[in-house]
Amino acid sequence: MAMVNFAVPTPLEKKIDKAMKDQGIVSKAEFFRFAAFHFLEHLYEDRSTDDEYERVMNDLASKIRAYARTHRLPSLEEQFSDLR
């Protein structure tokens, strides 16, 4: 396992210590492992959500184009005729 050393400013260290106490985390190493894992999980979770959204939207657009090629779409007047 790689070892990483870095300095943390005192105001941030106080926030980290409070979060560790509140969450029952017993060491700074555990805290930073969790923070790195959470960051990476969030980073790739958003990307996979975007990819899934794009796939669904592309699939929907394809279905709409296929439907429009074989069906007559009503005019706007027909679509909104019941609003008068």
C-alpha cells in the first residue's frame, strides 16, 4: 500500500477532528481513505448517471424518429383543439 504524507492547515484539521469524532473514525489514515473512496465513488457515479441518461435519451430519440416515419403526426391545431 502506498504511503502519502501531506500537511493540513489548522482550521481544516479542526474540522477533520470534529468529523472524525462525530462519525466514530479512529484515525486520520482511516478518515482520508474514506474521503478518497467517497470522492472517487461520487466522481464515477455522476459519470455513469450521465452515461445512462445519454443512452436513454438517444434510445428515446431513435424511437420517436422511427414512429414519426411511419405515422402521421397531428397538426398543432389538432393537438390543441380541445383547449378552445
